Amino acid sequence: MLNNSNKLKVSVSPHLVNKRLLTPQIMWLVTLSLLPAGVASVFIFGLRSLWVILVGCISAALIEAVIQKLRGQKVTISDGSAVMTGLLLAYNLPSGVPLWLVVVGCFVAIAIAKQAFGGLGRNIFNPALVGRVFLLSAWPTYMTTFIKPFDTITQATPLALMKQEKISNLSEAGINYMDLLIGNRGGCIGEVCIIALILGAIYLFYKKIITWHIPLTYLVTVGIFSWIFGLKSALFSGDFIFHILSGGLILGAFFMATDYVTSPLTQKGQIIFGIGCGLLTCVIRFWGGYPEGVSYAILMMNMIVPLIDRWVKPKRYGVK
């Protein structure tokens, strides 16, 4: 934000266009927009989801406070960024993970992906996704064991079933589009109920916290690519609706790819970023080793954000 006493001094990103909202307000409003998905996860997977969410938020805030205290910095957990990181990490976990795993993920997200780079506004990767990818690499069994909704038995995700070629279409999994919308499928606790996520996204658009450039280009790219290559037996026959509604695409497109700090500054750059995320997600889904590629796609695009910003930066006034 601009320093009112001297407009030539500019703080670190995120630089907010909406002058009515400060960084802490942005963080808490995004957290508020995520609450419907959390409530839905408790209804779908039971109170275990609530414990994962609470441990994620509290652990992230405490870890950030301790690190800032040890470094002799002002403790800034009231800005909501640590709580939002913990919440997003929790949303990217299965409901049955042990709670110590949540704490480890929060430590990696806050201590390594955020504070090691200097804190809020200086991190180059989305902290919650770094925590999630670390846990997936270190404890893949915990991270890929999903509880069946409204039950206590495990269930593979639709993307995993299709990746393993156990099903060729959605109906063979015994679910339909409505099941994907309401969360009647296996998956991470914050990604399964698409309706709740869409409600949160609408709220963010209403508050002008995000714009259409990243999420829309991300979803459209995945839709087009999955329509062309989504069915191995024939081109231009893939179920693009299934691929848009499955996995963590909606959660990633609206709530993580749009992170101010780790996404491009310009609208043209954001469109490039969204297209890149979509292409990488589909490449990983169709030809990679994992059934889902949202986390890796966003992190890989985070790496080239400085190059995108340099490539599309507007010319200075008067420069030909």
C-alpha cells in the first residue's frame, strides 16, 4: 500500500487497486468466502473435517507468531494471512489424515514457503500448495486415502478411477454431475462441494477482490483441452464438464491461482498465467503420474510470474 506521507515510497506486494480495502481486510474476506465449503465438508465428511480445519488454522497462526517472535519482528497474525494459509492447506487434505500431518504441512507452508522468503508479500510460491505438495511427496498413502462421503469407508476419486482406467465415463463410477456439484464423491475436504465454492467465488467477485482473468481462462483452457484429449479412444470426445468439476480445479482456480502475491500484476499477464495453469493441469492429468495436477500446475506457473510480468509490462508514458 502507498505510504500517505510519501507517495514515492511503496511497500511490498500485494498492491491493492481497491483503496477501500487493506491487506488484512482482503485476507479475512477471502477466509469468509471459504467458509461455505468448510461447512459443507463437515456435513459431508463429519466432524473430522472440522478438526482438520481448526488444527490447520490454529497451527499456521501459532507457527507464524513464533517465527516472527524469534526473528524479533512484529507479530502480524491478525492480518489473517496465516489463518487463510492454514485453511487452504486443510481444504487440500483428505478428512482422514492424522492431525500431526496437518501441523507438519502448516510448518512447511509458513516457515519454508512464506517466512523463509521474508513473509507476506515476498513469497514466490503459494504457501498452502507448497505444504500440500510436500505432504503428498512425504506421505502419499495418507494424502491419497479418501473417505467416502456420508460414510467411514474409503473411496477413490473419480479422477483416480479414470486415471487407472477402471472407468471410461462418469456414469461407470456410479455418480453424475449433480454428485460432483454437491460433493457426493471422494476427495479433499474443501474441494468436493462445487456449489459452496461457487458461492464463495461469487462473493469475491462482488467484493471486487478477484477478477475473471485468471479463473475463467484457467477453466476454459482445461475445458477445451479435456474436450480434445480427455478420451483416449478418440479426439474431441472428452467430458469437459467432468474435468472442470472434478478434483481441486474450482478451488485452485478461484482461491489459489488468484493469490495476489504469486500471480501476475497485469490483466494480460493474468490471462497468460491462467492459460498456462490450465495446460499444465491437463498435461499432468492425462499423461503424468498423478490423477490431479492443479497444485503442481499453479506452483510451476508461480515460478515464471516474474518473467510474465517482465514480458507484458506496460510501456512507460512517452516511451516509443
